[in-house]
Amino acid sequence: MSDSKHIHITNKTFCTGCSACEQVCAHGAIRMRQDYEGFVYPHVDSKSCIECGLCSKTCPQKQGRKQREEKTEIYAAYNTNENVRVASTSGGLFSMFAQWVLSQGGVVFGAAFTDTWMVRHEVAKIESEYARFRGSKYVQSDVTGIYKQVKADLQQDVWVLFSGTPCQIDGLKAYLRKNYEKLLTIDLVCHGVPSPKLWGKFLKWLKGKYEVLHFKDIRFRAKTNGWEKCMVEFDCETKGNAIDTIRFAWAEDLYTSLFEHGISLRPSCNQCKYRSIVHPSDITLGDCWHFQTYAPELFDNKGLSMIMLHTEKGKQLFKEISTSLVYKQLDYKIVAEQIAAEAGYYSESSGAREFYMLQNILPLKVATKFAKRKSLVHRIKSKLNKLIRR
Ligand SMILES: Cc1cc2nc3c(=O)[nH]c(=O)nc-3n(C[C@H](O)[C@H](O)[C@H](O)COP(=O)(O)OP(=O)(O)OC[C@H]3O[C@@H](n4cnc5c(N)ncnc54)[C@H](O)[C@@H]3O)c2cc1C
Ligand code: SF4
Ligand code: SF4
Ligand code: SF4
């Protein structure tokens, strides 16, 4: 057994790739490197490491989860600004908090597409900059160097909104190691993230198939046919200008079908510990898919959010923006039971590791076919097992 104090990944399901360990190391001894699936993990350079153990102590996955004393409030809600709501994934609530923070002279951190259509966390100081954070990007976002930037802004005593996946919020908080009054954290009801390498591979496949010269915009959850039947859209310039927008129904293209079935997720996502009402953030946002049970009167097919307010800060800021919202409070117990019932679905998803192995040796389309078949067989088997056990 190794007695080194630095972080060492022996089981990949344990590491979310939050990069808190890398960013906390003052000796620059840790680099986040992609493995063959394309997910990042920390690698320690033993020559630069002084064995202080700070990286291991910081890792949020090594800390027990603290139960909150405050009671989470849950609402179904949407933004009354139609343009913003339609451009957002769910009810357009993220933008309202971003707008509030900017109006206080603060800054907003979120996930944006880069020039090469990869996904990276960036900072926004004005509205036109944070508009790039709107819309879910179903790819793991690169947060290299971002927590340091958040800390520098907090030390200037300005409001900072950091939005990301629950594991990124946990990573940021572990990195900061103290509470800041002006830090607002917003995370998501998180299905999981595919690897940037797979996303790059898919874009390359798409370019080849449709003779794309370059992409102009990408929308994972376009509301062209409404929120319920969302579309995946790629605005592009193609050879001979044959197509302006490549369009798929959700989960009918290679990429989102793998995502939907949990086949392309990071190992930590298949066993994620954040699938409950307890989150590390002030506020959690998600789609209110169970609107028929929770709030049928709020459904107009333009997007409805479910918002969980975990802290007093979250509740206070919700009050501040609520004049521009249509909302209804939901029953905590009913939502908690629903989330608990759905959490099992993800851990049962199988075939992700096999898929990543196959896509390294087979064409993407063939590997996808194999993996989806295996995942279906697995789901049927586990359903049958459950029925037999009853
Ligand atoms: C990877 C992922 C998985 C999700 N899974 C579910 C789910 O299973 N069920 C559900 O109800 N909701 C899920 N969501 C949340 C949902 O899609 C909406 O993002 C959320 O409801 C907020 O919508 P909005 O209309 O308020 O704002 P939007 O403007 O759509 O919000 C965008 C926000 O998401 C952040 N974001 C976008 N892409 C990423 C990324 N790759 N990594 C980190 N942060 C990102 C932005 O920083 C911004 O804060 C997921 C989101 C993501 C990114
Ligand atoms: S033990 Fe200390 S020096 Fe070594 S990698 Fe971890 S934080 Fe850096
Ligand atoms: S701090 Fe984050 S990236 Fe580092 S080992 Fe822990 S989970 Fe992985
Ligand atoms: S599913 Fe869990 S581990 Fe995966 S990105 Fe989301 S919060 Fe992180």
C-alpha cells in the first residue's frame, strides 16, 4: 500500500473530475489529464509534489456529506420574459439570477461553448456575455483555473454567481474552504456528463456526413417544436449551402441517444451521490417534467423549471426575482419521493464502459448500436429481476 499523501485515483467511479485537487495545489504538481474515454483525472508529478496532503484533504468525494439544517423549498416556475425563456433550457430562471447579480455589480460564472464548440466555464461581467451560458450543454465542462478566478472576485467583495453541476459546486466550495456571504451557487438536477472527446468525435462525424464547413450555433434543447418535444439543432454552413440547420428530435441522433440512455456518462455519474434533494448549492434548477402531477396549470410547452431553494440566501434571492416569475410551491415530500424513485434508473444504466471501449476501435455508429442493444438487454433483465424479487 502506498503511504503517499497526495491524491491517487484507484477507482474511477470515485472521481468526478471537479479539479479542486489540481487547483488547490500551490506547487503546480497536479495536472488534469484525459484518459482513453476522454474524461479528466488528476495526475501528480512526484518531482514537484512536497507531500503536504492538501489535495487529498480538499477532495469533496473524500468528505462525508453534511446534511443541511435548513429546509429546502421547492417550486415550479417560469420567467415571464418570453424571449429569455424560449432561449433557455427550462423556465429561464438561471438568467434571472444572473441578471440580479450583474445589477449588483457582480460577476457570473457558467458553461459556454468555445470557438471550437468544446465546453468551458467562463466569467461574464455584462448581459451579452452571460447569454452564452444559457442552454444546457451535455458535455463535461472544463473548469481549469476557474475556482481561483472565483476566489479572486470574492476577495474583491463583489457578488459572484457560480453555476455548474453539483460536483463542480462541491469542488468549488472545497477549494474555497470558507463561506462567502456574496457567493451564490446554482447547480442542476444532473443526469450526468459525456466526455469532451466523445463530443468532438460526434461533431467530426456530423461534419463528414453533412459536409459541414463550420458550425454557427448549437442548441441541445431547441424549443422549435415546444419544450416537451425538444430538438437538437446545429446551425451551420455546408458545402454548396445545402443545409442551414441540421435538426434531430431529442435522443434520435447518436449523441443524445447515448446520453439519454446513460451510455456515454462519466463513471462517477453512474453512481452519483447528488441524486437527492440534498445539494451542495444555494439553489438547484431542473426541468419540471412531472408538471402534470405538480402544476398542470403552469404548462404552456414553452419551458417550466423546478427550483429547489436550499439556503436562506437562495430563498431571499428567489423573493427578489419573484415579481418577474409565474410560480407555484410544490410539496417537499412528493418531490423527494419522486427523485428517490428515479435515482435508481441511472445506477442501473449499463454498457457505458463497454461503449467507450468499443468506440475506440469501431466506427461511432456501429459502437452506438452495440452499446444500445446491451443497455436494453440489461434494463429488461433488471426489471425482470425486480418483478421476481417482489
Ligand atoms: C449536463 C446536464 C445534465 C442535466 N440533467 C438534467 C436532468 O436529468 N433533469 C433535469 O430536470 N434537469 C437537468 N439539467 C438541467 C436543465 O437542463 C437546465 O439546465 C436547468 O433546468 C436550468 O434551466 P434554465 O432554463 O433555468 O436555464 P439555462 O439558461 O438553460 O441554464 C443553463 C445553466 O446550465 C449551466 N450549464 C450548461 N451546460 C453545463 C455544463 N455542461 N456543465 C455545467 N453547467 C452547465 C450554465 O452554466 C447555466 O447556469 C441538466 C443540465 C446539464 C448541463
Ligand atoms: S500533496 Fe501537496 S504538493 Fe503534492 S500534489 Fe497534493 S497538494 Fe500538491
Ligand atoms: S478533487 Fe475532484 S478531481 Fe480531484 S480527485 Fe477529488 S473528485 Fe477527482
Ligand atoms: S451526475 Fe453527478 S458526478 Fe456526474 S456530473 Fe452530475 S453531479 Fe457530477
